Amino acid sequence: MKGLEITKVYDAHSEDFFHLLRNSFKADYQSNTKKAINVLDIQPGLKYTKHFGKDNKQKVLIEVEEMTFPLHYRVKLSSNRGDNIIEYLVEPKDDNEIEVTYREEYVNTDFFTKWNNKLLYPLFKKKFQKRMEAQVDNLIRHSKVRKGS
């Protein structure tokens, strides 16, 4: 599977949505590094290791590739299975509408992951896209709740 993309228009503000993305990144960074960071310091090149799974034995290196408020968020997650790129592009349509494009791309994957993705992608493409859309829907909903709108 090379990558997936969804695009949808929302009744929301780009600044509110992007604040949520940045603050979520900040919380994850601080939780994993035990170091405080200002959202303005979240810039391309910033890296940290995230531990997860049973007893935090799994790990992934997270690197900011793009952080242009309030339009473009892109991070790379690198593990022993390859790299996963997660990207949000936000385009304001008018005062109360934004178009959000969410992309996930898998690159530099190992042989088994590559074949697994090739075999399963056609079967689960719709399910993956629904999950992606639900994820963006939830982020939009939370960005409105945090603002109080």
C-alpha cells in the first residue's frame, strides 16, 4: 500500500483545528521525553522517540517534517517496519469552512510489510478510508469543543 488520502469540507476554523493538532503533538512529545516544549518550537527537524505497547517495549521515531500554522502538518514515524508519513493539509474556504486533506503514506517498508500491504490493501481500502474520515471528524469535533463553539 503506497498511501491513502481523504478530503472533506468541514464547518470549522483552520486555527482551531491546527491548535488541536499542535497541542496533541506537544502532549505526546512531553509525555515521551519528559521535557517541556513550547508549540512554537515544534518545527521541521524536531525528533523524539515514542514508546508504546506492552510494557512500552515498542518504539517509533517521530520527526516533524512540516509545521506551517494553520495550513500544513506532516510528521514521519520510523520503525523497524518502515516509515509512515501522516499529513494534514488545511485549506480555508470561507470564514466558517475548511477543507481538510488527510494522508497516510507507507514508505521504505520491509519485504513482509510490503507484501502484506499489497495483499490486504484492496480488501480493506474502504475500511481504512472510513477510519481516516472518522479520525478527522473526531479531531474537528474536539477542536470545536475545546474552543467552546
